[in-house]
Amino acid sequence: MRITFSNFVSKIVTLITLSVSLVVLTGVNPAHAVLIDFDDIKHIPADDMFPHFSDHPLTDQYIGQGLLIDGGFLVGESLLDGSNDNRLLGSNFLLLSFVGTLPTTVSMYISAAFDQAVFLNAFGEDGWFAQQQTSGYAGPYNDTPYTDNQLVSFYSPTGISAISLEAFYGLRTGAIVDNLNYDYATSVSEPSLLILLMCGLLMIMLSCVKRADFAVFRK
């Protein structure tokens, strides 16, 4: 089999193109999820004789996982096997803020003190975009049977920056959050300018070689 110069160049171009594709694919950041069940922190009341819901505020304990909490407290207990059974108790206004890369999906299980409804508002980079209400008492004309651990979820392709939670009665304690889960969408890093230039030059080279071979063939 006679190997022409164009065939040789074509093979080189193919190998380089595959290499460039591999470099580009390594820039793909796979989707990943974060689950916070609040059981990783041991709840220690300030006074064993007179425990109070506000003994253990939660603020930046989960900053390493991209979460800040405002108006929330850790409540729960230590079990006999040494594990913890904790939840996040909100005051009359609880704010969950996401820092760094923003998640595109956020879900959580919601309960409430005094069987009341909880109103959740979600915010993105452009401001407010969605509201949800859990079942429970929210006035004589908005009363639905209360249930514990109601699953609530939000989605935004551009990212979720914060979620606020307010209970109907507006008391010192309101929403109760457990199993907070948020997902980050797959993102693809833009290829560098050098890689784009290499691809362009290789395509031009291949085109020129093919034209040269065609001219020789016609002679």
C-alpha cells in the first residue's frame, strides 16, 4: 500500500485531534451533590438542667460545603449507639445562603412547630424566582392537614443563591429542616484559545494537503 504524504499528514492530524479532544474533556466538571443531615455535630446544651432551643446556633459550620445559615439552631439528641439525631430549627426567619459555585437543585424535608405552614422563597442571581408552601395551618381560609417531613425542592438552571423559610405564626421557632440536599450541575470549562488555534491550523493544513494531492492526481 502506497502511503502518500497527505495520508501521513491525515494520520498525524487525527492523532493530534484526539489528543486535543482528551484535553478538552478533562475540563468537564462532573455533577456532584451535597447532603447535610446535621448529625455530624454533637448537640451540647448550655445547661443540662435547663436546655433551650437556642443553645447551639448554626452559622458557618458548613461553609466548607458552600452553606451559610442565619437564624437557625441545632436541636436533637445523642443516641445510645453514639450517633446523633439532629435537625435544624429555624427562628421566625431562617435563611440558607449558598456561597461559591451555586447549586442548581436544592431539596429538604420540612416540619414545623405547632403544626403550622412554612413558606419558602428561593432566590437566584437575578433575585426571587419561586415560592412554595408546606401543608399546615395558615389561616382559616388556607388550612391543610399538617404532616411531618414534607419534601420541598427548587430548581434553577442558573443557580440558587438563597432560600428563606418563614412559618405562619411568626413565633420564635418555626421551620424544622432535615436532610438538606443540593446538587451542582455538570459544567464544561471553555477550551483555551491555544487549543482552538491548534484545531484551526490543523484543519487548514489538512485542507491544503488534500488540494495539493488532487492537483497532482489531475496531472
